[in-house]
Amino acid sequence: MEVSYVLVTGATGFIGAHVVDELLRRGLKVRGATRSMLKGKAMLEARPNFASKLDFVQIEDFEKMGVFDEAVKGVDAVIHVASPFTYNTTNNEKELIIPAINGVRSILQAAAKTPSVKRIALTSSFAAVLDVNRKAPPYFTYTAKDWNPLTYEEAISPITNAVVAYRGSKKFAELAAWSFIEDEKPSFDIVTLCPPMTFGPVVHPMPKVEDLNESNAMLWSIAKGEKLPVARVPFWIDVRDLAMVHVEALVRKEVGNRRFVPASPERFSYSMAAEIMRNEFEWARERVRVEEEQKADDSHGLDGEEVTRELGVRYRSFRETVVDLVAQAWELSKKTDES
């Protein structure tokens, strides 16, 4: 599919900045939507070779209807990465679920008024796929056909914790996108992507190591010598591979109105990460705790191979991902200490 100018929402965030770089690498023009023009400016300054191919627009409230009407003008595709993320909520519906749904509706409504837009790739989450009550045996494999069975009532209930409510926000935002396509029949199609835990090096503006996004912060906590976290799921993807998945989902005409679950076939545990750090970094040998080995849950699977077959994306190893992120975080932590 011919794509030349792409709007990326959440462009200055962890995943969004990698998506921007992957698009630029392919010679495409990018408009980044960001809440902070300071971060947009920092990204531009870090990419002087792409000054003519990259511009930014400030969207302070992604959940308001009409805020994307100007931003989509002139683009022929959108990658919608931005989504509210917080576990610090007092009202699940108001702070997580409605903002996630409105963010999706806002971008879709704006695109529907813009005939040039041919496709929207939407970052959903494995949280929209996962059924936490589904247990093996027998062995089962999650695919893009699976949906989290959580109901709206359960998600918004005051007794539901924020982790579960967040999973609901991803499910109901994605469902809102599919309903929009069915009801409004716009001139564009969509592709939704449901990645699990996402790790890897950072290319967005990040002045200090304490600003790491949550998944990477968990790896860095191990490098600092803290107690090993426990993985909620054994599935993961490298952010660079995920960025490539987004771009392939945009440019391959034949995958319109499809849903994918991009994930490495290699399971992970945090004790695997600890072992990699001790093996790869001299400074980590004494800092990283030696604890009882965590076995990566192998009672069920996740079919990430469909992404390789349909989108041509191959996955990096967990070792490469951990090494690249931890080496970067270590250098950043030394700079922070010096200052």
C-alpha cells in the first residue's frame, strides 16, 4: 500500500519514538503528535538528518473529540500508539477506561473526515487477549482470535484493582475501534496489534535513568540489585521488532482489518534476565542478586509466528534485548551520578 506521510500519536514515548525511527528509516515523512513540544523538539534535535521529514504537533488532551482534526490533514495513514497508563487510580472508569476509548474514537473520527487516510494501525495490548482465569492443563495457545472475557461492569467496579481495570481499558478501546469500522464504514481500514511485555533500548527523550518506562524499569531494578520481580506473563517482544510490526501493518495492503499478537517465541523470566546481566556485565556480577530460579511459565503458549508469516518480522533474542537496554541504562546512570 502506498504510504508517504504518517501521523504517529504518542510519538515521544517509548514505543512511539521507535515507530517514528522505523518510518524515517524507510524514507517516509512523519508527523508526531505529542503532549510535550519540548520532547518533540528534543527528538528533532537528536535527528538532524531527518529535519525535512519530521514535524510535531501538540495535542494536550488526546481524549477530546476534535483534537486530531488538524493533525490528520495531509497524512495518508496513522499509527495510534498513545493511551492512558496508570495504576494509581481512584476511579477506574473515569481515569482509565473512558479516556482509552475516547482516545481511539477521537483519532478515528478525525480520520473519517480526512479522505486521504487509508489505514490506521492501532496499538492495543495482550491485555485485551489474556484470560487470567484460563488455566492449563490441557496446554493451550493464545492467538489473535482470543479476547479477554472481562466485562465492562467488572472493569469499572470500585473493587477491581487498577491492573485488571487497565486490561479492561485496552480491551474496550480496541472494541471501540472495531465497532467504529463496522458502524461508520469509513474510507480507511484498521490493523490492531496486541503486544505483551515490551522491553528494549530507548530512543525517546529520557534525561535520567529514573524516567525509564515501567517494563524496562523492572529490568533495571534487577541491575540495581533489587529483589527479582515476578512476571505476570512469560511473553514479551523487543520494542524495535514491535516498531517494525507497526510499519509492516501499515504498508501491507492485504492485512487490512486484521488483528495480530506480536510476541517472541522465546519465553522470559526475570531470573533469566538476571543471569544474562551477570554473564554480560562485569559490574553486574556482584550487584545482581542470585535468587531461586524462576521458571518461565510453559503451561500455555502465544502464537507470535503469525506475525513472521504475514508481516515478515523476525524476533530478536531476549539476551540481545536485555544487553542493549541494560548497557544503555548503565551509561545513563553513570551520567546521572556524575551530575
